[in-house]
Amino acid sequence: SSFLAPRNPAHQASHVSPSFSLRYTQNPNPGLSRVAFVCNRPSDAARICFEASTSRPLQLERVRHELDGVLFLQGGATTQFSSAPLNLCNSNDSADYVVTGSWSDKAFKEGQKYCNAKVVWNGKAAKYTGLPSQGDLSLTPGAKFLHICANETIHGVEFKDYPTPQGETLLIADMSSNFCSKPVDVSKFSLIYAGAQKNIGPSGVTIVIVRKDLLGSAQPITPVMLDYKIHADNNSLFNTPPCFGIYICGLVFDDLLANGGLEAAEKRNIEKAKLLYDAIDGSNAFFKCPVDKAVRSLMNVPFTMATPELEAEFIKEAAGQGMVQLKGHRSVGGIRASIYNAMPKAGVEKLVALMKAFQARHT
Ligand code: PMP
């Protein structure tokens, strides 16, 4: 697939976006795979860099002060559902959760164990097909943080504008399923976490970007493996890191950079998603996408057909043509096309061609 393309030394250039980008720097040390991940904060021009390395991790020392807030961890995004409140809250602090689908609901349920977690908006009644605007949120004054899921993988809703927390409340986001799909203004967030397995690498690597001044206040019960400060102080090497997974992430970063960084990734993702949504919307309701147009995900495109039998037939035909994993999550049914960074435009075109042919045969 595209992210396993061979490295091209001609592309060891830098690419810097106004907000959140990746930059590759020529590796001065043979054997060290070095990738700098640069977050430009428009406010203070601060930058955070990290390097992914399998063989010479101690080389990271040089940029250590910049690395403190970017962690390569384990345990998946699910572990972060506990780590986030454990690191940022006391047990009696309030924390606000926007529940926009299955993943933010799971985050809230886990958060309840470690703080006074409240749901400030819940999309369940509308089957998680929309997102709140700022005015819809009943924010708790003094809440320690406001938690959102930037992209609900199962339901296909994606924040285009992020909510603004009030006062000292910190904004934190689960970006597991849209991490590195587009530029993000990291300065808006106090904590971003993402399982690597959608756009960046194999499952087993979890990336955390945390504001450095928030390190060191974890609840006393926090297991050592969940304490951000322990990992920051140890350069993400407190225990044996998932080396091979991190190495693969490095290859994927190389490939992203070689192909124009996050701005170019976003352009490709918009183009792919438009092809699919246009096909759905132009099908005279043969295919239907239940999600509000304004918040449709660029990564996960859910759609339905008139009957479950028709959907099953479509999924079977698609599999016959090598298009697999199109069945919607068991909790929602229907069809879901996940079109992450690695899905080429040709893959989406092939799906759209099948949709048109299938419709022609069934109407
Ligand atoms: N959050 C989101 C948005 C996800 O898509 C997923 C996994 N699909 C998770 C959390 C859980 O991630 P993990 O399996 O890495 O624990």
C-alpha cells in the first residue's frame, strides 16, 4: 500500500504547515532512523519534535527538551481513556465529556472511575449522526478538562471546528482515527492521544502529545505505566518500547513527508471522501448516508441501503472484487468504507464503480 513505498532520499526536505506538520531531517548517524514531527504553534511558535528510532534511541537526548511532551506509548487509545483523567484530574475534579459516538462514550465510562465525569452533550438520541455546536454544550464551570473524540470511527462524525473550553478548562482529544489525516492546530489542545493503527503504523503504538506543564500531577493511584511524567522523563523508554511498531511509524512518516506532508494528505482525503459522498448523495436515495453533511468524516463513510439483505449482497459482491471489511460495525449495521490515508483514490473509484453498477442492476 502507499505507506510502504520505498524511502526516497530526494525527499529529505522539510515541509512545514502553519499548524501541524511533519518534517524530515537528514540523518547524520547511520543506522538511526530519524523523523522529526513538528508542531508549530501559531501562538508562540513553539515546536515539539520527536524522533522514532529503533537502534540508537539515546540519540534522542539532543532534542530531549522538545521531546518531553510527545510520547510513544503502548496499550492503545483505550488505555488513554484511563490515563487522561488519571494524569490531569484529582478524583473529585469535574471533567466534561462530549459523547458523539461509541468511542467517546467508552472514554466517558472509563473517566467516571477516576473523576467526576459529566456528559455535556449526547448524540445518542439522534443515533450519533451529528455533532454539537458550541452553544449546545452545557459546560461545567471549573471542569478540569473537556474531552472530545475528533473522529468517531464507527459513526462517521468528525469535528471540523473544535469546541472552545471555558476558563482554565483543558481541551483534550482522542484523534485515533484521524491522526495525521490533516493539519491540526495543536496549540488548541492540552492533550492529544491516538492509537497508531489507522494512519500511522501497527496497533501496539499509541502516540500522546501532552502539554509539558501538565506533567507531574498524576493521581497517586496512577499505575506507573500510565503516568505521562514517567514516560516523558524516560524519553518513552521507561520500559521496552514497541520498537518494530515505532520503526514502521517512522517509515510512514517518511512516506507522508515525501508526499507533501499533512496538507497534501488532507487534499487527497477530501478528494477521496467527496467521490464517495457524491456517489451516495447522487444515488436517488438508493444509498443513504445518515450523517449531517457538515460533519461527515473524511476517514469513515457509513451508508445504508433499503434492506439488510441488499447490503449483504453488496458486501459479498465487493468482497468478490477484493474490497473487504465493508460491513458496518455490528452496533450500527449497514456499510462503512474506511478510507484512511493508505487507501488510494483508485480504491475509492473502484468502490464507486461497483455502487453504480449494483444500483443499475437493482433498480
Ligand atoms: N478511539 C477511537 C476513535 C478508535 O477508533 C479506537 C479504535 N478503533 C479506539 C479509541 C480504541 O483504540 P485501541 O483499539 O487502540 O485501544
